Amino acid sequence: MSSDKQAQTVKKHKLNFAFREKLGTFAEGFRHNYCYQCGACVADCPASNYSKEFNPRLIILKALLGFEDELIKPDSEIWSCTNCYTCSERCPQDVRPVDVIIALKNMCYSEGKAPELIGHISDTVLVTGVTTKITSLSERRRQELGLPPIKGYPVDEIKKIIEAD
Ligand code: SF4
Ligand code: SF4
């Protein structure tokens, strides 16, 4: 979407305070309230550099205005965020945009609006303790690179933590 079109969409939108309140019930889902839209979070964002459609400043603005239909859906732009935390290091307001994005992702999941793949990843964590299965190929590559073998993860402890939430 061009910035002119985005500006038009923002102008026509009625503030959705109910969405803001709902987002605030998720961990760190209130931090966007401190954003003053400086854009410092965008410059070094790898997802923004990869795709012009992705913009953490704009996601925070949409959260502030309550663009629930755009943010909370399986093909929402939020899923392009890599959780690298660069934006959090850049933000002068300590908004921690990635934490707001994670809160948005959690809202998607709790409302059954996350991409199907996310459910598979959660299942993998419950069984293996990590998000990606360790295969013989990854072990072989580690050996080639002179890295030590991956030790087992405390799956039972991870399960306990997840179930306690
Ligand atoms: S850097 Fe922080 S204050 Fe600036 S636009 Fe991004 S989230 Fe908002
Ligand atoms: S955490 Fe997400 S939004 Fe922040 S810099 Fe990394 S990819 Fe961009």
C-alpha cells in the first residue's frame, strides 16, 4: 500500500479503544502507547529491508488506532517479523515494538487467527523443547563446522512452564 493510501485509510478510521484495551491484556501489549512515530525502528529492521510492505512504525500506529481487522488475521503483516529485537534497541521511547508485535501474535493465536504453521511449531516445542526439529543433517553440518553436538533439552521443564501460563 502506498503511503498516500495508508494516510487516507488512517483518516477514515474511527478509533477502536476496545481493541487497545484487549491488546493491553496480553503481556507487553500496552507499550505502543508510548510511541511518537519517529520511525527509528524501521531503518535497521531486516523484515522492512526485505519487504517494503513491512513497517514496524506502521504496525504500532495501527495498534494505536485499533486496526484490528488488518492486524489480527493469519496473513497479517505481523507474521513477517523475525523477532530479532533490533527495533527495541533503536527505539528512543522504549516502546519495544517487537514485544507489541508478539502481543499481537499472541492475540491472533488465542482467537484462532494464527497461521496453521504456528500450531505445528507449538506442537514441536512441546515434544522436542525447540522450535525446529534437530535432524541428522543439522548434526552433520554442525560436525563439518566444528560445532559440538546438540545436547537434549529439558522438555519436561519446558512443558511445565507452558502449562503453568
Ligand atoms: S522507534 Fe519507537 S517511538 Fe519511534 S516509531 Fe518506532 S516504536 Fe515508535
Ligand atoms: S523484531 Fe521484527 S520489527 Fe523489530 S527489527 Fe526485528 S524484524 Fe523488524
